[in-house]
Amino acid sequence: MAGSGKTTFMQRINAHLHAQRDPPYVMNLDPAVLNVPFTANIDIRDSVNYKEVMKAYNLGPNGGILTSLNLFATKIDQILALLEKRAQGDPEKPTVKPIKNILVDTPGQIEVFVWSASGSILLDSLASTFPTVIAYIIDTPRTASTSTFMSNMLYACSILYKTKLPMILVFNKTDVKDAEFAKEWMTDFEAFQAALKEEEEMGSFGGLEGGSGGLGGGSGYMGSLLNSMSLVLEEFYSHLSVVGVSSMTGAGVDEFFKAVEEKAEEFNRDYKPELERRRKQREEEKAANREKELGRLMKDMAVSGEPSSRKPEEKPEKPDMDTLSDMEYDSDEEEDDAGKDEDDADGLTARYKKALEESGGSATNEDHSFTRYLRASQMNM
């Protein structure tokens, strides 16, 4: 949640681990932050210039953060290789201890990281390699109102079911306001109902955060909605670990790391088999799609040598006996017509020679006037 003090919380737990002589490996994924109060081993600002991205793509603040994360996510394979190397240790440097904790500081805009493709890629990649636990930081003083408290719970619910990873609710700034009221609201439905009724009677329901001041007025619809949500989320609360922490004083940090150890065991016991099943299912779907595309490509190319692409050789069909007899009859008719034409030509030749002899002319075969006679005779027929 933006403004809840998560960067300060990161600095506090980083200092705590250094004090325990177990320094963590720190990653900063917020490209818009100007300064961080800790030293980051991997910083997105070293790879992506947030302001230049905004100028190049004509984007606003949130669009610039989202695009910067998308560009950074293209290097996730290099990040994982580096983290695995540090987690396993270097045999050539036995004095360097393998890292046990990896801290990741994400952008405060929930929709930019949790509901983006780059955020899913980063979380899924980390969860496939290391036990991963999400800490949702809540601003305790701003959550004293029942409506704001319920909004935070809905945010946490959406993150839990989107990431499908173990989650810890961290109520920060307990040095300003104690978080016991929030823990009571999560475990005792009647206590939340009493607080809701009190806000309605005071007229502060839906008004200033903190539940005092007589502003807001509220509405019956809003009260009914919050009552229903509190009943629905009662089962959701049972899957969460809740701790109160002060990033300013360091109170509650030990309790937080105990919750992290419990959630890491829960990850290996419950979440990891599910992640492996989902990963195996994705691989099978990809393999099936590749086979399908390959088969389609082979069919289009008509590759020689494939049994399916060969067509059986066509054998000449045997002529039907009736058809054969018709063909023979037609050929006989053609021969008869040809013989008849030859007889007619011989008769004309004989008559022409006889006429020339009677008139005293020469009846030689070289006389080309016979051709003209023959054509004239055929035209008169």
C-alpha cells in the first residue's frame, strides 16, 4: 500500500539482519524512488531510467513505472542465475557465506506490480526457485476506520488469490497507534460490529480516518455492506499471519521473522507442490501446442517421405467391355467412311480422264486442273 512505510520497513529488517550477522541480498524494483535508505545489490534504476521511459513513450507516472518493470522483466533469467549463484555459495570463495534471505522492495502501487504481466513474471520466477513469502504493509493509523480497514482487507485478499503465495499482514507504525484493535476485528466478529455501530452513532462512519471528528455521516447501505464483508472474510483471515511492527523503533521485527519462518515451511508443504503442478501443466500445454503447430507445418509443406503425405499410385482402369465394343464400332465406322471417300475420289478421276480422251486432251497425272475439277465436283455434291 502506497504511503504505508514499506521502504522504511525494508531498511529496518535489513538493519536487523545485518545486526544478526546474516546480511540479506536486497533488490529494489521501484524505478521512481529517488533515494533508498539501504544498499541494494540489484537496483532497477541501474538498468532502466524511469524519466527517460516516460519521455520516450509519452507516459504518466504509473505508466512509466509499469513500462520500466516490463523492460526489467526481460532480464529475469540473469537475475535468477545471479541469485542462485549467491544462494549456493562460491567454492572458490569459502569465506563468503551463502545468502539465506532475499529482500525485494516493490512499487507501492498495487495494480502496477501485482496485476501486471511483469509483476507476475517476477513473482512466478522467484517462487519457482526460492520459498517466497509476501508481506503486505498496512498503515495502522489510517486503518482505524472500519471502512478503511475493510478496504485494506479486500486489497490483501486480492493479492493473496492473485499471487497464490503465503502472505503476512504487517501493521506498520505501531509506535503511533497500536494494532491490537485490528487483530481483534479480524478474530472477533462482534468486536467489529460494535465498532461499526459506534461509528454510525457518532456520525463519523465513512468520514475521517481514525474514527473521530463527527464527519462523514455514513449510510445504512455502507454499514450493511461492511457487515456482509466481515462475515465473508472471516475464513480468509484464518490463512493469514498478522504482526504489528514499528519501522521507527524496531518493535515487532523478531515476531515478523518468526512468521516468515512459519510461512516458508507452509510454502514448501502446501504451495510448492501446487506450483510444480501448474508448471508441469504449462509445459504439457506448450508441448501439445508445439506438436500441433509442427503437424500443421508438415502438412502445409507436404514433406516428402512422410507416409501421410504420399498418395497411392493410381492404377489404370480396365475398360468396360461395353465401352470397348463401342470404341471398336466407332473405329470401324471411321474406316468405312475413309474407304468410301477414296472410292469417290477414284471414280471422279476415271471420269475426268475419260472426258479428256474424248476431247483429245492429255490425261496425265501432272495436270493440276484435276484438283480444281475435284474441288468443283465436291462443292456441287
